[in-house]
Amino acid sequence: MPVKKNNKPNLTFYSPDLDNNTGLPFVTHEVKAGFPSPALDFMEYKIDLNKVVAEKNPLATFYIKVAGNSMTDAGIDDGDILVIDRSLEATDGKIAVCLIDGEFTVKRLKMQTDCLYLMPENPAYHPIKVTEDNQFVIWAIVTYIIKKIG
């Protein structure tokens, strides 16, 4: 679903491809962070990450790429891919993709009795107070972060 506002780049959501049977080899044995393990002896199954991340709510699960660094202290960096679920309830402390005044943002929810704040996880950014004057929707809850290492 491309969204474009004020000549900014398109924001695209991607749905998991649950019909594709291109699973990768899955080592069922846990890896220890110290003692080496003969992993090939335990390779028994294949795993399809689309099915794993969308297991509970496949029709409500999407991928979205992060642009920016307001959530770095939560482990969410520029270029990461978020797995988001539109069917989950928004509760205090959850990380959510929100639509505020026509623009998408990812922030931690801070729910108070009379107010909602969108909290960045980087001290260089300020919280966003959501008021009655804002057009606001909590679009989805973040369930996984996919990142490239190195």
C-alpha cells in the first residue's frame, strides 16, 4: 500500500508470501554462544520465515522497512525490516506503527489516563503528544525486527 505525501518517498507495506514453499534448512538444535556444535548432524527440517512470523495472524501481518533512527535504543535501526501485526491490541509499552497527521512513524506507546504519547527510543528525539487535534491511528504492533548484520 504506497502512501505519498508532500513529495516524500512512497512507504510500502509488504504481505508475507504464505503460498511459497521455499523453506530454508532449519537446525532444530539450539546454538550455544561458546561451545561449538556439529550443526549438520541436527539439520532435519525446513523453515519458512513467512509462516513463522505470520503464524498467528497471516492476513493481518505485514513487513515495512524503517527509515530513520528515532528507535535505535529499542534495537530498531535505519534499514531494518519490521514485521507488524494489525490484529494485535495496542497496549502501554508496545512498539507500534502509527499514522499521525498523514505520516507513518514507529514509536513506543505510552498510555496515560488522559493522554497518549509516542515515545522515541533515542534521546535526540522528543516524544509526540497525541491530542484531539491530530488525525491518528495505531496501524499495527511490531512483532519482529529483521536486520542485516555487518
